Amino acid sequence: MTDSPKDGEARTEFWLLVVVVVWAANYPVTKYGIAGLNIFVFNSLRFITAAVLLIIFFRARSAWSPVTAADWPRLIKAGFIANVLYQIAFIIGIDLTTAGNAAVLLATAPLWTVFINSRLNHEPIAGRRWVGMSVALAGIVMIIAGSGKTVDFGRKAILGDLICVAAASLWAFNTSLQKSLLVRYSAMQLTVVMISVGALGLTAAALPSGLSLDWGAVHWTYFVAAFASGALSIGAASVLWSVGVKRLGPGRTANFGNLTPVLALVISALTLNESVSPLQLAGVAVTLTGVWIAAR
């Protein structure tokens, strides 16, 4: 007996929720890892880990589909945008602006996805999706405001703000670029190529810091944090995210990203003893409502 389309969609949504949990849990892991490793070195190590594990898994479980000469540039472009440009923009942006600014601006990625996907794939934008995503974004703003962190759009933060907006649009652009490629190649093969591109690009970016780093002085637990982050939040999560794009579409899949700051709030409260305000709890409810509306 084969699954009905609704059963298949429900299973895909479940795995996307797993991705959200992994990404949310990755915040305290990353916070710990970059405390002992240069942030570019940390990113390089976790992408190398993800690439190696994905290649091993792919060779054991999947067959390589020949890539046409016309598709190679598209694959490399998608990997470069998602795993080099986005990662670098995210790191630099959050370094230059406040945490409140970065969280709010990066949370606009699903809205950028709707715009870009509509232009690239000529898909209409359903009214309920606009409503749901707007409600979810309002909930995220409530969560950030309730945290007590400053949302400052002043002169010193403007460059970081612009870079965070660019990062959000890069992520959205990558999500839309994957759709046409997933018609011809498996999510696993696409992920292997894209993560490998990221590993090469981020390693090149980390070389100056890596050469000056005293590797022997770094405690082994910081390396474990990098390896765990790479295996789960990049490797496994990237495959599941690509499957979501293929089965549910870019806009609907991207909307699940709104849940990440919600769960990150809960996990941080449990693991880092951070307080949760009533406004943040209200924001959680609003965000969940928005995700539900847009996913219907």
C-alpha cells in the first residue's frame, strides 16, 4: 500500500519540524564552539565534517546521477550562494549589528522566498500564505522585543543591517534555485554537491585565521561542538530541507524556518537558564499560528 499525497506531506512536515529542532539546538552548541575557536575556523570545520559524512552516506546508499554540463554551473552557484555567501554574510552581519537587528532581519527570509520564487518559477502567491507569514513574522518581532535586546537601526548598525538583509535574500534565492535542480537530481546528491562547495569556500575563507591559530591550545570539546554541528545542523538537516523544497515547494518549506527562533528561545531557557517574558510567550503563540495558517 502506498501513502496518500496527504500522508506524504504530513511525513515531510514532520521531518521539517525535526530540522527546526536541530537548528534551534545548534544555537547553544555554536555559542560554545566559537568561544574557543575562531568563528571562520569553526564554520570551516563543521562544513568539512558535513561534507565528509554526506559523501560517505551517499556512496553507501545512493547512486550518482550524471550531471549535465549545463547543470554543473547551476549546482555550484546554488552551493556557493547557500553555503559560502550566506554563511559569510550572516557572520559579518551579526558581528556589525545588534543581535535584535540580525534576528528580525534574517527572519524575513521566508518573505523574500515568496517574492523570488514567484519571479523565478512564475508561481502565484496565495493570499493565506501572505497572511500566515505576516502573522509569523509579527510573532518573531514580539519574541525579540520581549527578550529585552535592543533593536537599533542607528548609524553604527546600518552596514550590519544591510548585510543581514542581503543574507536573508541569499537564503531565499538559494531555496528557489534548488527547485528546478531537484526535478533532475535527488535531494541527497544535490546536498552533497552544495555542502562540498561550502566546505571548499569556507575553508579558503578560514585559512588566514587557521594559520595563526594555536591548535594545540584549543580544548577538544570545542572541536566536538564543531563536528556535532556539522553532522546534524548542516549535513542531516540540509538533506531534509531539500526534500521539503521538492515535496512542498520553496515558499511552504521556508515558512518552517519561522519556528527556529521559537524553539531556540525554549531550548536556551532550558539549557542556559535564560528567562522568558510574557511577551515572548505571546510571540511563540502568534508565530505558531502564522506557520499553521501558511502551511494549510
